[in-house]
Amino acid sequence: MLPLYVDITAKKIVVFGAGDVAERKIRQILDTCSAEGKADIEVYSHDFTPRIEELRAKKELTCFRCDLWSTDLSEMLKDAFLVLICTTDEALNTRILNEAAKFDALVNYKHEGDVFMASVINKGGFLVSISTGGKGPAMAKYMRETLSQQFIGDKEEKMLLIQAKLRGDLKEMVKEEKRRHEILNLVLRDPECWAALDAPVEIAEKHIVRIIGNRYE
């Protein structure tokens, strides 16, 4: 498998089924969408969980109540970028899977689809995905919780903010791109720069800029 991050802003995502599995996947999509825009999520089902109904009321998605056995699936699948098959009826899921194969869309459905939805850490500006390729969803969740607690803390969040600011500032100060990359990496490996992060981010940034001026420029 090839891990990719895809901007799904304004792309059509079709969800078949609206139970707990669908709710979890929809929530993940909404949580990881860019702040500038949202995906166009359409949910087709007989019934909807209360949480999905809440999201519909907030206009974060659109719900269509229907009998999927007697509905023209091709109209639903038209122009879809991603299809999530989440009903509890395995025969119906197979029917949807076969119909989706006729369209140019990615399909998420157990091991038979094109894509897996990984367990995601979305914290402090970091987006980290963890997948076991469908072998152990519980393990993926455990690793997400463990990594989130152990490796992304207050200092890492501050350093990311400062690195983003430094990238822009160094373009004005250092002409050679290679040297700019070296400086950013030296900052990440400098214990004094990390120690500076005990202070508020504005103060830490000034301290790190002084270290760069004294040591690395």
C-alpha cells in the first residue's frame, strides 16, 4: 500500500449506511478536512444515528433516506471521488461494491476496496496516520493513542509553529536553499533550542533566532 494525503475539499464522498461504522468514518473525514473547506458528503440509508442527524442539522453533510435495494445506485455514484460502503447487509454491500466498480471512484470496503481509512493522530498541527492494512484495527487505535501521548506534546507543537515561521524568515536572510534546510535541521538537533521551548512560544522564537544568528548563519 502507498500512504497518501489527499485534499478532499469540495470532493464528493458517498456513504452507504449510517450506523456506528459510517459515523466513525464520517467523523474522521470531517476532523481531518482542511479548515478552509469541507468535503461534499452524501449519506444514503434507511436510518441515521443521532450524531449523523446532528451533522446533517449543522449542514456538514446531506442525508438521503431511501431503500438502497430499490434505488438506482448509479445516480448516487455519479461524480463520486470516494465511496464508503458501511451497511450491515452483506448482500447489499456486495451489490454496491459491484456497481461502484463501474465508476472512477475510490472505494472503502473491508479488504475488497481500493483504500483503507487509517487510524489518525490530528494534534498540534501534525497529521499522522497509522494502518495495519486491515489486519488489526484495535492495534492501530492502540498505537495512535500511545504515539499521541508520548511523542506530540507542548514542545513539539511550539517547535512546529517556530519552524514554519523560520522557513519564511530564512528565505529573506539566506540565499542558498541547501543552507536554509541545514539551519532548520540544526535547530531541531540543538538541545538549547528545545530547552527554549519551556518559555511561551513568542519568547522561545526570539531565543532560537538568537541562537541561529550566533551559531549557524
